[in-house]
Amino acid sequence: MRILFMGTPEFGRDILQALREAAFPRDWEIVGAICQPDRPKGRGYRMIPPPVKEYALAEGIPVFQPETLRDEAFASLMQDLSPDLIVVAAFGKILPKPVLEAPKLGCINVHGSLLPAYRGAAPIQRAIMDGCSETGVTIMHMAEGLDTGDMISSVRIPIGENESFGELSDRMGKEGGALLIATLDDLIAGRAKRIPQDEALSSYAAKIEKDDCRLDFSGSARSLHNRIRALSPSPLAQTTLASSDGERSLKIVASRVQAETCPDEVPGTVLSANAKEGCFTVACRTGVLAVTELIPEGKGKMSASDFIRGRKIAPGDRLG
């Protein structure tokens, strides 16, 4: 069986790895990996290849990075590859109808939520941001709508109270990979069921935008903590520190909820900065947030302890 894979970030890489490791004993041929083009990243705007591309090249899998799936060049590529099945995991683009209809076994998607909840581009981040205690991976037949196809299988995955997007994504990639292999065995053997989604239970996980990264301390410490971990390790939550040294931007990498209630302080006020305790604490409208890891403007990632020892923050300073 000829399988074409489509994916881009770390979650997709983990799914491709599981597919690669299962392919040989099952006589599956991975005919290619299609991912998004390299993108500029970091202060130097260096072109960075997506994780799927890095893994595929290391394993000798042909890589293709089309700018569009709707031109004659891609149609010709699909004809040359002639896949029996397309497996998609966090690819980042909607597949046009001719692509969906090309393989004889169709296209299946490994989606990072328990569908029909959190359809869309950022299901893992949005579940964390919303404070969910559980998520999952669903494998479904792809249709023209956004994550609306019939489901085949799913697995439930708990979300840790302090778990970041990166940590949860890694776990979900491994769980999703194992689920994919079992599902493909059933699909090829004709045992797989089609389970329609309940539209009344659907919700949408919008793409993460720049405005999602701003921290608003007029909210609760819990909601701020959820936002920080949902955006870590990338693109990271951002705020501004106003201190005796002036104003500078900070990116917050990690935090914890210090208290659910707060003394009568203006939201955003730094309450304490203790290097031995490894954090500085900030008043919120409800509760106290402890920041444990950050990236100061123009610097690399550092612990809150090192930031405090450098006398860069003190009680009475303001974030916001």
C-alpha cells in the first residue's frame, strides 16, 4: 500500500515517525511527506525547516513543500506519487476536493482533540487555554468541511495542571501514532466503522493570533497560567515590565498559580521577587501568579531566579 503523509509541526513529525516504524513489517510504502515551506524565525529571521521535513529527510522519505495544492504542478505530483491513502496530521491547509478524492482509500486525518470539540487549527493550545482537564486524539475520514468528516477512532488523554503545549503535544503525538497504526490495520482489513459527528457538540479552535499572546492581569491567575502554558514553547505569552529601569517587554515561558485569592493590589503589581523560591509573584484581579521562567527583551531564556539576581525586577514594579 502506497501512503502519502501530509503534516508540518512536531505533532505531525511524531505521527510520521509512528507510521514509518510500522510500515516495513506491514509492507506499506511511504511515498512522500508534504509539509509547509520553510519559514523565517528568530531574531536573525533564519529560514527554519518544519519538524516533519527534518525527520523525513533523515529517514530518506521524499519531501515536497508546495506553496499551493490547487495548481497543475501539485496535480501532476499527485499523479506521479499515486497514493492509495493520504494520512494528514496538523498540515495547516484545507485539502481541495480533487486531493480528497485522489486515493482509492481516501484521506484520513489525525486530529488533536476529541471531535467534534475543538475543530480547527489550534485544538491543543485552545484546550489548554480553556482550562480543560482532558483532551484526546481523533482519527477521521476527511471531508470538504473543516474537520467535519466521519470519525473512525479516538483516545482520551488527560491534561496536567501545569503541562505546557509542547509537553502535551509530545504525549499526544505518541498516543496518536499508536492509535493511527491500529486504525490503519482496521481500515485496510475493512473492520473500521464510520461514526458521524454530532454537530450540536462542535466547537472551533481558532488559529493563535498575536492578540492571543498578550497577558491581561485583570483576569484570574488561573486563566493567565493556562494562557502561558498554552503558548509555551511557542509563540509565548508576552507582557511589559515597568520598573526603575524603564519599560521592556518580557516573554513568559512558565508559571504556576501561587494563590487563588489576592491582597488588595492593582492587577499587574509585582508582590515579591525571591531568587531562592525561584519565582516572582504578580497580583491578578483574582489570585496570584508566580512566574518561574521567562525571556527578557534582547536576551535568551532564563529562570526567574537569575532574572531576580540580576536586579531586573522588584516588588512594586508593574506588568501589563
